[in-house]
Amino acid sequence: ETGVTQSPTHLIKTRGQQVTLRCSSQSGHNTVSWYQQALGQGPQFIFQYYREEENGRGNFPPRFSGLQFPNYSSELNVNALELDDSALYLCASSSPGEGGYTFGSGTRLTVV
Amino acid sequence: DQQVKQNSPSLSVQEGRISILNCDYTNSMFDYFLWYKKYPAEGPTFLISISSIKDKNEDGRFTVFLNKSAKHLSLHIVPSQPGDSAVYFCAAVNAGGTSYGKLTFGQGTILTVHP
């Protein structure tokens, strides 16, 4: 059984640029959720994807968007990067009714 | 609007003693609760969970208690070990709803276990 893998592990971008983060879900999980964790805070829910469609979104602007692919892997895209977007971005996979939420190790994004 | 709160930013405990981490929530739609442990530069690692139909769940040294009327849960670690030193997050979800992937986290408690 493979866990959740995220890439890249670290990334440095300039303000105004765009970034794409990737996530492979755990085998058997069909739902992917993305979280942003700022320093000293708990993870904040960005959005959830199920069957390649977004079906839940937190309090994040439209420049945060995502995709889910037929193999349940996912991408998080952030446009027009701002300094406050610097954070650890976590991906978690799950399946309805299963009660398991498995996290990847995250991507540390730094915006300069 | 902080729907899940961990009011103790840090806790220091002697090795072998009990560690008690607390968590309060406000949303009555939450029906499933989880505790995660997190080391720096790693993702959260699942520890233990509890459904709202139970008031206690035990797994080895870890026990979670849920008091629905008080909207309060706690994680007990007995005996505490130095390797337990990490940040502990409480999380809640409406697992029966459509956004079952949306975990709401507390701010975390830094646990330090001294030898």
C-alpha cells in the first residue's frame, strides 16, 4: 500500500508568478483535499476533489485552483503569488465512509 | 471563526507521566474527530480517532475521550515517552456530509516530554 506523495518538497517563487504542486493519493482513496499551513497555525482547508470535480472549498480566493485526474492524483495551482502564500501545502487523501485521512509530507513554498 | 480550538499552545511533561491534550469545538455537525502528530518538515501522522457515537477510544498508550455535551475532547498519552515530543493537532469533520474530506484543525499543542 503506497502512501500520499507530494512534489516538489521545496519551492521558491517570486511574487506574481504561478506555481503548480502535485499529489499522488494513497491507493484505494478517491478523494483529495489540499491544506495550507502557515507557521505556528493548524492546516487550513483549501478545497476537496472527488471524481475529478471540486466539491468543497474553504475561504481561499479563486487564484487557488486545482485538478484531479482519473487516477485520483491531483494538482494545486496558485496564480499571482503573494508573499502571504508562503506556507507548507499539504495534500490528504480519503474515501467516503472509510474514516481514514492520510497526509503527504507537504511542499514548502516560499514566495520572495 | 475558530471552530476547533486547542487553548494550550504548549505542554511539558516528565517521562513516564501522563500527557493530557485538550480540544474544544463549536460546530455540532462534526461527527468524527482525529488526533494527528506532526514533526517539523513532515506531514501530520494519524494517531487515533473517535466517532461521535462513542465516548472513548483506546489504542495502546493513546486514549481519546469525547464529551459531546461539552463539545470537548482530550487525548491521553500514558506513559509519556521522549519520542512523543511533537506538535499535536486535533481535527474534526462532518464525515457524513458531502465535504467529508474537509478536516477542521485546531492550532496545535507543542508537547515536550523530558527524560
